[in-house]
Amino acid sequence: TFFTADLGKVGAIARGAKGSRRRFPGALEPYALIRIELELGGTELATLKRAEIVQSFGQVLLDLGRMEVAGAALALVREAHGQRVPDAQLFMGCVQFLTLLDHAPDPTRAALLAFAMRTLALSGVAPRLSVCGRSNEPVPAGKAAYFDPALGAVVGRRFGGGPFLLSAEMRQKLVEAQGDGWLDVARSTWEPEVLNGARCALAAFIAGHLSAELASRLFPG
């Protein structure tokens, strides 16, 4: 499965890949930016004609921890984003995240958290953090808010609230990560308590709206 700039997520069959060094010169590896030639037919799967590496992320491939983070990020893209739905912003976000991970590990998965929020937003499945999910009333910036992962939104206390209390700082960071400033959030420093709370809330949301397996892969423990 490839995530492409022009076609979005595309599944393809690489016939004879093991025996062809000319058409696929070591290019069919994960965590790489690849130029590919596809033949689209009447089926869901395309045929991969050629592939060549444009940019590899060597430090990711040398570090098991980075590979696990990169794999979780791409699994989210694969599961959250629709088939053959082009998105130039998400494509560039994937390249930026792998570049960021190639330069420095992400042991706390803070950068992954920011990338996940951006991916969910661009894929149309992001939690609503600025408007009450029950009343549709805006929640003022700089205020804490309860979050209901099943509803996928913050909920005012008079409407029952939710199991997670997002502090003002946590909610601001998560909202910023949904937009163009996600990379700044990915590079920023989180207070451990704030980061842990954000990870737990997002994991609960992903478990309910995508899959529990994906949630545990993104944010284990």
C-alpha cells in the first residue's frame, strides 16, 4: 500500500518484484519517499510497474524505537484516510514527520501525538475540542474542558461532561496540532502530566472511532 501525492492511498501488486532488480532496485521498503509508476485498471488494486527511492530515512531504519513510532504513524494514515483520496497536505505531513523522526527519536511520542491530531483533522475524523458536542456552544480559549471520547467532543459540565478533563494548555496544544501549526506542536516541549493526559484522551477516542488495536499501537501503556 502506498500513500501518494496524486492519488492518495493506493493498493498495488508488484508482480515479479523479487526477481526484478531493474524495475524495483531496492525500493520496496517502508519509511521511504519513493517515485512509482502505476497502471490503474478496473480493480481496486493497481499494478506497480516501476519504483525508485527518492529519499530514505536511514536513522529510522537503524533504530527499532523510531521504526515503531513511524509504523504507528503510517498505520494511522492507512486506517483513517479514505482509499484514493488525494491530500497534498497530509502527504507533506507524512514526509515532514518522517524527516523529524529521522533527526531525533520520539520516546515519549509527543511528536506522534501532534501528527496524529493533524492526520485525524485532514481525514475528517478529528475530535471536536472548541465547541460543546451537546449544545454546539463554543468553549472559550484558555479554559479547561471535559472530553467525552465516545461522543468525540468536549462537553460542558451541565450536559454531563466527560471522563477526561483537558486542561487549558492541553486543549490549546491539541487544537493547534489539528491545523497548519502541528509541526510547531510536534517540536514543542510538553509537561509530562499534560502529555500523559492528552495521550490517554486521544487513545480512548481512536479506540472508539477507529480501532483499539490502532490506539494501543500509537500510545501503548
